Amino acid sequence: MILFPIQVKSMRFTFNVTYDDGREEYEGIKLNRYGMQEVAGHVCFVNFRPPEKASYQLVIYAKDLDNQASH
């Protein structure tokens, strides 16, 4: 579990998981399907249950919605 104590009013999070060699699937299933992201209060939780023992890369993206320019 990874915790992100960030002090902003509104953020959007997403993540991407790959094997260290860049592959994105395990037996035809995207590795992202083995992960879950949840925001509760001021904390973003990212859980990943790998389908097999291997080396993975987890990239978490965050976007601050408070600082977006109005159009």
C-alpha cells in the first residue's frame, strides 16, 4: 500500500503497471486489472496484487484540478 499525504482540495489520480521489461499483460490480461486506486478523504490508496512473482514498475499520475485554467 502506498500513501500520498498531499494537501490540495481536488486531485485526480490514475496509475499504470508494467513488467520491468515493458510488457503490460499477463496471459492476455492488462496488469492494471490487478490494481485498484481509491481516494478516501485526503489520501490516495493504490493496491496491486501481482499475478505472479516478477519485477514490476508502478507509475502513479496525479493531476491538481485546483490549478486548471478556466476556458
